[in-house]
Amino acid sequence: MTDFQYVFATFDVAKRFGALAAVDGVSLGIHVGEIYGLVGPSGAGKTTLIRMLSGLASPTAGRAELLGAPMPDARRTIEHRFGYMPQERAVYRDLTIRENLLFFGQIYGMTRPRIAGRTRELLDLMKLEGHLHQRADRLSGGEKQRLSLACALLHEPEALLLDEPTIGLDPALRREFWDHFHALNSSGRTILLSTHYLNEAAWCDRVGLIQRGRLIADGAPDALRAEASRISGRAESEMEDVFLILTRAQPTGGRP
Amino acid sequence: MRTHRVRAVTERVLRQIWHDKRVLAFMMILPAIAMVLFGYSFSGDISDVRIAFVDEDGTDLTASILENLQADDAFDITPLEAADDPEKLLLDDGYAAVIRIPDKFTSLYYAHFAMGVATSAQGTIDLTLDESDPQIASTVRMGLADAVMDLGEGGPVDIETRELYGVEIRFIDSFAPAIMGFVVMLISTVLTLLSVVREKVDGTFSRVWVSPVRRAEFIIGYVVAFGLIALVQSLIVLTIGKTVFDIVINGAVAWAFICTILFAVGSVGLGTLLSSLAQTESQAIVFFPLVLLPSVLLSGMMWPIQAIPRLLRPLSYLVPLTYSNRLLRAIMVKGLDPWEEPVGLAGVLVFVVLTIAVASAVLRQSAGEAE
């Protein structure tokens, strides 16, 4: 694939809701094979940024591109090639696991045998094997989240947009999710995900710190640590501290 | 447009309903309950109204008036020797009316006929009437007038009724087509509304929106699902109508089905456009009475539109069920083809086109604001 430079790219993209700037001029580019983490507190603009990249929201200024296609205008050209996991555990609660996956497979034009095959693989991967015929509303929160991730992975997309995929999970399960992400990544998937768990930033290839709609730092976790250490004058290892130091170092405190 | 994606949406909607046994039961039982409940309780046919009949004249003529009254299913006639205090009979003995034919009624009656209108002397019947229930009172008035009019050879006039549709049409006969439209509209609108709102709340809508599914495919998927459900519901109404009430079906049942399905399409559109006004399921519930009440009260389902006050009548013509009732009654009772009831057909078609167009526009807005 050489028709694009970045899998996910934004160029000074902004989204205003009336007077409120949810995203305020963010430029970033994520290369093939990266895991990029958008890190920041709730309400920082992570979801809006992801929605613009997925084509669900139109930028009020600037551009958002997915696999080289301007979003949302050209979303039809790349819709088969990316998977999206919304922040809500977006599955049909009154359908079984099998039926949820069947539906999402069918709308992506997958054949029934292929859906059945992928369902087996994913349930195995997500440790949901025994629950094939269980309704989604009878699953635990973690199981539902795993099903939601499976729905995004079903059609084997090359790019993944995951909005807070680990929110509300216990630490052990979060580690498991990250194992999945790394496994997906090593099979060539590019992943952009958002999280407000700052320690998860350390597990990304690259991290964007986002606050009040602005990208206040962008780089590998180690580079961000080094930058924070330089500012504070001592060795910073905790991503939480790194984030606080970099936030305070903003001339306007991150405020536009 | 790809049929496999439409099919996926249809299949999914039907599966969701299939899993919710309460909704499923409601959908299937509602037509049955509506038919039986309304069919019996709301037939409009009044019966067992107690009337005291006092014949002080005692001629053949007054005897045939009594016979006529007794033949009327609405009345339960008790002949009395005398009634000195008719009001007491009403208040204490529970009669709805006292009919007293005074002495010399018959001779005055015939004299009046022989001499024409110029005479002042006229046969008079005394009617003491409890008007606390206007419907019963008017039934008594009409029944008495009929009984006096229809006296055969001895009477003043003879009314010969020619039944336009070959048989006498009862309330239930014209009610069945209305209930068909009503249950189909109620179920299709409410379930579509809930289903789309739920998709928004749960976030599955965003997921579908970024997938290859087009807006048209999404709507058509819903339309096909509820079209099938409408077909099943119409079948239930017709089956109960035919077996329990022996309703009159003069026209082509196929047309009735097609028009009901068409009405379901408009109802899906209505549900979808209402879904854009609700952010949560509890907000959606607010719309149920908004759909239900005008349809029941203003559509001409229970009583004719002519019975609705003139001031409100224009609203009747904004209620989609009004047109469905006209159309389905024309087909089933009158035995017409749909185009022979152009107002009804046009109303239903406008309903379909309008709601689907608006629904399609608001779906775009529901997904975010993109595309």
C-alpha cells in the first residue's frame, strides 16, 4: 500500500460545537504498523478526534484522512479496510454473540462460512468460546467489551480505531486486551486507540497527549519521559507524572 | 444498493424481535385482543334496554307497534296495564323509557290520514324518556320511530332497504379493516422507534454507520422486516374476523394485504423520524400516546369522522390512519380496487413518501452529522 503516507492523519483538524472547541487544531500522522495512543482526561477531545477519523463527524476546519482518504467525504472508498470500536459497548444486547458477529460480518459482505470461521477464531482469542449462544445482555462487562472488540476485528481490517477499548476493565483484563493489541499489531494492523489510563501510554509505540482539544505532546513514551525529566530535573518514569509535567509546561496550561 | 446488506438488517431486526418473547407475544396477541375486545365491547350495538309499554287503546295497529318494538334486539319490552306515574317507573323500577299509547290513538291516527295535514287532531304517543345516557335515549327514539313507521300495509309509508354491499354491514365488519391498519401502525411505529433509539444509545448505530451499509439499505431492511410482520398481523385480524365474527369481506384480500404492508412502510418511516427526537428509550415512550391517541380518536376507527366536532375535523385529515381506514374499508367492505378510493390511496402514499423521505434525512443527522 503506497497510496498513502499515514494510516491515520489529521491536518490542523478542528471541531467546534457552537462556542466549544472539542478539537482545536490537531495535526498527527500514524504510520503503518504503529500502535498510537491518544491519552488524556475525559472530555479532552479524544472521542471527537476518533469520530472525525472514522467519518462519523465532519471537521469544522482542517482535514482528517484515513488510509489516505479524506473523511468523511471519501469514506466509502475505505470503509471495508478499517474497524471501529465505539466507546459504548456497541453490540446488540438482545442478540446472541453469534448473531452479533453474524450481522457485522454480513454487512461487510462476508460469506457465512467465513463468518463462522472468523467467529471461532475470535471467540477463541477473546476467551468467549462457551458463550456462542448467549445473549449480549447476559454477558459481564468485560465479556461484552471483548465481544465489541471482536465485532471490530471480524472483517480483518488493516486499520483499527478503538475508542477507550479498556475503559471499565479490571487491570488483569486490561493487560489481556493489550496483549491482543500487540498481537494484532505484530500481524500488521495499525492501531489508534484512546485511553484515559495514563499508564497504558507506556505500552504504545507512540503517544499523543491531548488536553482541551489540543495535542500538547506527541512522541514515543521514552521520548516523552526524557522530555519530562529534562523539565523537572529528575528521572520521571511514571506516565502520570510525565503527563502532569508536560501539561504544566504548556505556556497556556493547554488552554487555547 | 446491495440486497445482502438489506437482508442482514432485516434478519437482525426479526431476530431481535424473536428473542424478545414479550414483544413477540404482544405483537401477535394485540390484533387478537383488539379484535375481540373492541369487536364485542365496542360493537355500538345497544341491547337489553328496558322499556315499559302501556297500551290503553288496544287495537290491531297498536299491537303491531308493540310487535315491532319487541322484534328490535335493542329493547327488552315489558307490557304494563297502566302507568299512572311514568317518572316513578323510570326512577324506581329502572326502565329507560315508558311508551304509553293513549285511548283513541288509532282512530285519530286514521282520521288524520283520511283528512290530510290540515287537521289539528293527531294520534299522539307518550314517551317518557330517561336521557341520562344520550346514546340509549337516541336508540329509544329511533327504535320507536321505526316501529311506528314500519307498520306494513296499515302504515303510512313503507321503507324498502336495498343493501349496497349485498349484506347488512355491522359495526365489526367495518371495524376489522380499521383494526388491521391500527395494529400494524402501532407495532411498526413503536418498535421501529424503540429499536432505532436503542441503536443510538448503545452505539451500534455508529458502528453500522461506518460500515458499508447505506442509509437506504438500513431503512429498507427495517421496512422489509415490518412489512412481513404486518402481513402476519393482518392475517391474524382476518382469521379472527372471519372465524369469530364472520366479518364481511367483499373485496380482494390480496389488495388488503398489499395496502396494509404499504401502511407499515409509512409507519416504519414515522418511527424512524420520531427516533431523531428522542435521545433515550424513556424519551421515546413519550411519543407512544402521540401516535396512539389521534389514531384511536380521530381516524374514524371507532366512530365516523362526521361525529368529530367540526373544529377538530381538520386534524382527522392529518392522521394517517384516517386514510388507511378509508382505503381498507373500501377494499374489504365495498369490494373496490384501491384506485377506486383515490383519497384513501393518495393519503397512504403521501404518508409513505413523506415519512420515508424525512426519515432518511434525519438518519443522517442521528449518526452524527456527517456524510
